[in-house]
Amino acid sequence: MEYHRPVLLEESVEALAIKPDGIYVDVTFGGGGHSARILKELTTGKLYSFDQDSDAQEQSKKLEGPNFQFVRANFRDLKKYLRLYGVKKVDGILADLGVSSHQFDVPERGFSTRFDGPLDMRMNPDAGITAQEVLETYSEEQLHRIFGIYGEVKNAKTLARTVVEKRNRQPLETIAQFKQAISSCTPRGKENKYLAQVFQALRIEVNDEMKALEEMLEQAAEVLKPGGRLSVISYHSLEDRMVKNFIAKGKFFGEVEKDLFGNEIKPLESVYRKPITPTEEELLQNSRSRSAKLRVAEKKEEREEK
């Protein structure tokens, strides 16, 4: 089985406009597809690839060489780890958000609704709380919030109440037990879509994904050189909205701020008017690419102070 098939591979790497001697960051190494493609373009340049998953670290050994450095860390610590390697500014940053095919395909990781396995869902299997702990310890209000906001689940309130009622009577340790416990809430004929939304909500909560993305985007804007590129692939509307807002407004909520002369105060400029989506050919080869959207931004030149 293929470890991970990268989505929008050529488009996302091409968008970086790579300089052979530049410094680049792949903040989501995963199976290493995007990293390997970036390395092909480098001569004396350097690539730093981040991932918090020990399986990804194992995969990174295939790319060992003078141009490559793997960093076992969450991308929310981008600036801190680059500083450790003496890097202050970079020419480009690529992020392929979401879960790698490998994480979905390993039942023990608990990401997929297709298998039975433990309710884990941690991107870093060595740290943090599991999905089981979320389901067994969160209040009904907290569960309602995460199912509603992160999963956009229509009957989030009923689902939260059902989880709380069921967990008092039976263990929720495995995916099969959880699916059975919430079967009364699962709409007939739409089981797969519904469960995917519920699992997405739990995964985002377990890994604090929205806050981590926020922190990574802010740091990316700081460490990019003027003219440097940011290339981000997202897979659901919450992530995409956050990326879109940050590129357009320099913040995640509200309107763009302006200086005394009416100039917009934001670090990035969108490169393409619309997001890039997979071709028909890619959709046929890789069904997981169907919701992917690539947004590309460039760091604005620093304004001269008058």
C-alpha cells in the first residue's frame, strides 16, 4: 500500500517559485511527497520539514542528505525550531493540512471510520489526550460545541446528549463501540458522511488543529522573506476559511485594518484570485483529493518609512 499520495503535488510546489539556493519549509512532511519534490529543485538550498508523527520521522530517513533537515515538532512551533537551526528568514513555506493517507490506513491510529481500533486520533502518538478521553470526560456542552463547530454536524446537540447518556452505561474505548453508541443519531443512507464529520470534529479537538493552524500562519508571515511564497492545501471549510481570511486581511476575524494613508495593513498578498483545485485526472486517481483547495500568497515588500 502506498504510504501517502500527495495532493496537488506539482501545483503546490510550482507555486513556491523555488530558487535552487533558497531556504524552504514543508510544515507537514507526512509521507514526504512534497518534500521530495521540493528537494529536486534545490542545488545549494536547504529544506526543513516538520512533522510531529514518529511514523513520518521514519519515512524522512529516505530523504537524508545535505539539503534536508527533518524536525520532529508541531508546526505551531515553526519559529522556535527554525531559530534553533539558525534560520531567521525563508523563501517559501508549504503546508498540506489534514491527515496523511498512512494515518487513515493504520487502524491502531483511530483516524478512520472504516476499521475498528482504539479511539486515539493523536497526530503525535506520544503526547496529548485521545479521542476516547474527550468522549469520556467532556461535558455535554463541550461536546455539543466541538461537534457543531468542528464537524458542522446538524444534530450536534442530540449527539452530545447521546454520548453522555451512553458513556455512563457502556465503555467507549473502540471505534466500533462508539459507532454503536451513536447509531440512533446517524442518518440512514448517509452514515459515511455523518461519521466523517463526527470523526473530523474529534480529531480537530484532540490535536488542537485550528489554534495550531492560526499560530503557524502568523509565524509563517513573520519568517517569510519579502517576495517569499506560502502554499497551503486545505481539506475542509474551517481550515480554508482561516487561510483565506489570513491572506486577505492579515487576521482571522473582522475586517482588514488600514494605516493613516488608507493602505491595508496585512503581511501577505494573494497570488491567485481563486483557489486551485485538483484536475479531473487527479480526482480519478485519488478520491481523497476531492475537497482539496490550494491557496497561494506572497509576502509583501516591507514599506519604506517616510
